[in-house]
Amino acid sequence: MEIRILELKLRNFKGIKDFTLSPEGRNVNIYGDNATGKTTLMDAFIWLLFDKDSKNSSDFNIKTLDKDGNVIHGLEHEVSAKLDINGKVVELQKIYKEKWTKKRGEAERTLTGHTTDYYINGVPKKKSEYDDYLNHIIDEETFKILTNPLYFNMQLDWRKRRDLALKICGEANPEEVFNRNRKLLELKPLLMDKSIDELKAEMIARRRKLNEELKSIPYRIDELTREKFEFDIEALTAEKKALEDKLIELKNTKGIDYDFRLRAIAGGIKALESEVKELELNITKEIREQLNLANESLADIKKSLSDAIIKMNEAKHAVDITKREKERKEKLINELKQEFYKVASSEFSNDSTICPTCKQPLPIDEVDKLKKEFDNKKEQRLYEINELGKSHKRDLEELISQLDILQKEYSEAEKEVSWLKELLQNKEDEIKTLEEELKSIDITRLPKYKEIQEKLMKLYKEKEEVENLKNAQDNSKEIQDIESRIATINKKIARAELAKENEERVEELKARERELAEMVAETEKVEYLCNQYIITKAELLESRLNSKFRTVKFKLFDIQINGALNETFVATVNGVPFNDLNDAAKINAGLDIINTLNDYYGCIAPIFIDNRESVNEIIDVKSQVINLIVSKDKELRVEVW
């Protein structure tokens, strides 16, 4: 798409009373002294399109001031332009007016606000319609980028600049990075299922975790080696054995080993108790299996019911939304019908044929012209209403069809929810019946259970008798001394065994320390390769991006001392950052950028170059150029070329 200015008119705009610029799509040099209105032309053009000035500010005064700086009231401030858009002429017009109101009880009118009238090809439009029309052609930010050489680098946020530049050069895939730096091929298998940023983050987290464990090992070794116990375990074990033999001899003067008998009785009790549990499990096994299956089925039904309710609610929500949209469309269609009848029945007013100044009838040819304009506007509006009505009707038919489908889906979802609720209730009843049946089982009535209980009673009685016989012989002073000595030996043996275990654990920790050091080194290597990958990718992107520009080069990344990359975006010319360039170099750099962006956006728009006198020669551009040049001319002078 190509946009060229055919004509630009200003009336009472920022001090310019009446001025017409007619380049007819060609390049223009506009000469004038300071404060003669050169920049005002650019402000007017931008205001006409986007309600802002050339500095991207919406808070600026467009009214004409007197010599004392006071606003001259009662004026209409107007900007209009004829544009050639892909060979089609489009006329835009915007009029800014004061609104004066006479309040009740007051003799004079007062200024109560302002209004703005919008026109496209002479047809009045609402602000929203006017803005939508322009946005359909080109959005505001893109237009400013393509029309002002300084906008991209001086007014656009650097992150937006950077995002746009990356879109221009495109993403670099891993194979391109590997081809540029073959040393990075070690990363290839690691990047099969994750991005480079994810891999680097994983390595950093792993390294931190490994280092934490590595740092803790010396402290753990110190704790294990802090105390040492040097005992002869073999000698202690032999002494313990002799004391235990002596103890058995003292406790079993009749040759009876009471401890052995107690262990045998305990084993018999345990076996009988196991028989009771097994008996209970065998009797209730079938019911418990049924209960488990029923509970699993219940969980599945609840899950299905929950999903079905969500599906039903979503269907209901979709039906409600579609109904509201259908009602809204029907309302819009009715409103358009009413407006169509109103416009169709409107007639040319004879009052328009009377001159408002002299109160005399207008000439016949003037009246015919007014009638023709009225009929054209009426016909145009009826056409617009009819087309809009057709569009709304198509939408309504689609909504009705869609609503029928959605209501069927909602009805089916309701049936599924009802069926699942009934199924859930049946399953809960089944579980309740099985639980009651399980509770009603009483194994105490079984002959086998009674037989086991009788055997248990005999063993408990025998245990009590053996314990009484054992206690009768455990009260001697000698036995107590031996038991005390055995307890002391057991403590020494335990401490010695602990010391031995600690020595083994220390060796394990030292081996782990070496293993962790190797793992940290491997992780740091992968992390380093990740950084090199990112740097290589950055160099690749910068190279690809810079190949698209004639003089401007861009820096996308800053490499830190630690090898990390920080995102940045700096335009340079011959290595000099844009902000440090002189005015001429800045303008040519901006034009170079616009040339590339013309291709990217597929759009060419008029370029305004302010302070053009500061540039001896500009690079070739595809766009229409409006040069604003400071000269000694006291009034604006225009050269079209």
C-alpha cells in the first residue's frame, strides 16, 4: 500500500489563518523563517489523522492566539487533506469548534465546551467511524514510524523497537546456531524437549543444589569424627558371653530355661491370633471385595457427574450468551429499520433556499445544487443503512442456527446429568447395603473361633505361671550385679560399633564429595555452553538484522562480565550510537530504517523531515518527502519537485 498527499488545507490552525499545500503526490520543499508554521503543517496532518501533534502529544493548543497570547474565540479550526491511497483519492476533514450556551437567567452566552466534526469524502462521520476507517488503512504507531525519521529511535519505547526488529529478522532455529558454532553440538541432545532458557535455568538450579550439598559435607564429616571410642569389641563380646552363661546358670537352678519357655509360649499366642485374623478375613473377603469394587465405581460415577455438570453449565452459558447476542442483533435491526424509514421519509427543507444573511431566496442553480447534495447524502445514508442491515441479518441467521445447536447440546447434557445422578444414588444404596451386611457378621459364634479362644486361654495361663517361677529366682543380688555388668558392656559395644559405622560413613561422604565436585564441573560446563549458545544466537540475529539495513546497525544484546546477556536495543552508524550522532546522521539513519520497514509493513507513507537544512544530502527513499527547511522567508514558500 502507498499513501501520498495530494492536498493539505489548514484554516485557523495554530496561527495559520488559511493555507493550502498542493504537492499532488510529489516531493515538497517548504521554506520559512522560525515560527512561520513549517512544523505546524506536520502537526496539522498528524492531528487530522490521530488527534495528536508531531511530538506524539494530544495535549496541545490548536487555537489561534492574538498578539497578547489570548485565544481568539468564535473561530472554526479546520484541517482537511486529499490522499492518494493505492490510486484511490480519499478526502479527510476535521473541524474543531467552540460550544457556546446561554444559561437560563443570563443575558450572555458562555463557553461550555468544544465539539469536533469528522468527514470522509464529504460524508459526516462519528469519531468511532472515523477512527475505524483510518485504523483499517494503517494503525497510528505504524504510520508515525513510517512518516517521521526520528520517531522510531527517539519516541518509540526501546522494547517495542527491539520486538519489531526481531520480527523483521525472524527467529534463529537451533540448527543455524549449531552450524555457526560447532562446539555447541554437545547441547543438541539436551535441547530435544526443552528450550535453551529452560536448560540453562535447570543447570543453574542443579548447580546451586549440588553446591549446597557439597558445602555441607565437611561439617557432616567433622561431626562424625568429633568423638572416637576405642574398645576391644571381641574382648567385650567374650566377657558378655561368659556373664550371660553365668546368669542362665543362676536363674535355672533346676535346669529350666524360663526365657526359652516364655519365647515358645509367645510364639504360640502369636500364631493363634493370626488364625483369628485369617478366619475373620476369609469370612468377610467376598463382601469386602464387592465393597471395594462398589467404591471404585462410585468414584468413577462422581467424576463423570462432575464433568457432565461442568459440560451442562458451559452449554447453558453458551445458550444464554447466544440468546443475548440474538436479542441485541434483533434490536439493532429494528433500530436500523426505524432509521431507514426516517431517512427515506425526510424531505428537502425550503428553509435551506433562503440566504441566512440577507434573507433573500438563493439562486435557482444554488438551490438545485443544495437539493442534489441533499439527495446524494440521503441516498448514501440509505445505502449504508441497507448494507449494515444485511450484515446484521446474516449475523442473526447464523446466531439462530447456532442457538438451535447449542440448545440441543444443553438438553442432551441435562439428560446425562439426570441419568448420572440416578446412577450415583443406586451405587450409594448398594454400598450402604454391603456395609450393613459386613457389620452384621459375628465370627465369635463360629466353632473354630471358640476353639482358638480356648487354646489362647491355656497359653495365657501357662505364661503367667512361667513368669511367676522366673521372678521367684530373679531377686538375688548376684543376678542383679551380672545384669548391670552386661548392660554396661552392651553400651560400650554399641558405642564402638557406632564409631566403626562413623568411619565407614566418613569414607562414603568423601567419595560423595568427589562425585559432587565432578557433577558441579559438568553442570558448569553445560551452563557455559548455554551462555555461548545464547551469545552465538545473539550474534546470528544481529548479523541477520543488520543485513537488512544500508547504514544503520543494531546491537541487540550486552555481554556482562560473568558471560550473561542483557537485552538492549541500540542503533548505531559506523559504530556511533544513535543518540551521539549529529542531526544529519540521525535523519539519514531514520530514513534507512523507514526504507526497510516499508518492505516489512508493505506500506509507504509521506515522510516529514523537520530541520531539513541541517542535512546536505539524504539517502534515497521510496516515500513522498516533505522537507521543512529554515530560511529567511517571512512567509511559507513551497517548491514541488
